[in-house]
Amino acid sequence: MTYKRGDRIALIHTTDPHTDLTEGDEGTVHRYDPNLAQLYVTWDSGSTLSMLLDDGDEVRPA
């Protein structure tokens, strides 16, 4: 899937054991790097945790 700046997404799953984000949390795409499959997100909670889509992180459109 391709993401663009401003897309709204919701978290399905993250492999990061240190985040307070939970399933269903929503955020706005800041940038997407398809070469790294890395999605830079500004989460509504204030977190800026990036999603590593090739490493098990999953999101869906919000």
C-alpha cells in the first residue's frame, strides 16, 4: 500500500515493546519511505513512533 502525507491511519499492531500505543490508536502520516517500508506518523496521543511495516508493524486506514 502507498501512503501519503495527511493520510489518517489506525494502529492494528506494533512490535515495539516500549510504546504506550494500543490497538485502535489513530494518527496522521507525516512521511512514507517505500524503500525502507517505514511510515512516519504523528499519533493523536503525541507519540511520533514510526511504523516498520516489513518488521511486523500493522496499520489500517482510519
